[in-house]
Amino acid sequence: MTAQLRLEKVTPDNVLDACRLKVAPEQERFVAPVARSLAEAYAEPEKAWPRLVYDGDRLVGFVMAFLDVRFGLRGPADAEDPLRSGLWRLAVAAGEQGKGYGRFAVDAVCEEILRRGQKRVTVTWAPGEGGPEGFYLRLGFRRTGEMSGDQIVGEMDLPRG
């Protein structure tokens, strides 16, 4: 990892490179392709915050936050269902993992959520060997005891500014 890490918006100039980004084959069952994420961001632009992760001029990852979403875990009419913001997708290119890019991307999402006035970040992950659970727990997320479909829900409090 270099000091030239940055996030960039998805543009007409980089969208094809974004769609070509692939995770390691053994991780494909844990994360949707970037093209699907971009389609979801296009369909719900008010909820999605997609960004590309660059190290210098090299595209090394993709991250997408969700903003102000009700999970509806207790049913669609639940008035107690809080608005949540958090990590929707994270993909670090095959061969680029273990270099701090994922942590950088999660930190950037946390900063954006904090900037928008939220005090907690949410993430979901599919359970399974080789999955991202250990990564999220090491970053400070904790299981909430909730499930969103077949995904485990985790949360982390953000520092108060």
C-alpha cells in the first residue's frame, strides 16, 4: 500500500475497468460482481454511494455504502426500524488483498457516514469458511444478533466528533 490511496467516483472513463475488477475465485460466493453493484446504485442513487479504490493509478478495489435504509427485519410496518447506513459492498481485487485496501475503503465509508451525521455503521456478510467475518470483526464490528436474509448483521459505533 502506498500513500497514494484514494477513492474516485465511477465515471464513463473508468466504469469498464470497474466492471472488470474481480475478487479471488474462492471469494466470489461472498460478494456480488461490481457490475451488479453499479446497476443497483443506478437503480437507487439516493441510497448508494459507490466508489473505486485506487493505489496511484492502479484500480485495486470497489466499495459501496448504503445510506439511510430501513432493513425491515421485523416486518415492513415496523415503526421502530431504525435508519441505517453502512457498507453495502466491498471488493478488493484478486492479488491485492492483505495490503490495507479493504481497511482504507471501510474507513472511507465510515468517514462519509460520520460526515452525514450518523453515529453507527452497519455491515452484513454471508457466513462461511473463507468469508469476510474475521475481517469485519478485526475492524471493530460486532454481531447484532440479527439476520438480514441469510446475512449476518454487524455494527460498529463511530467516534463522536
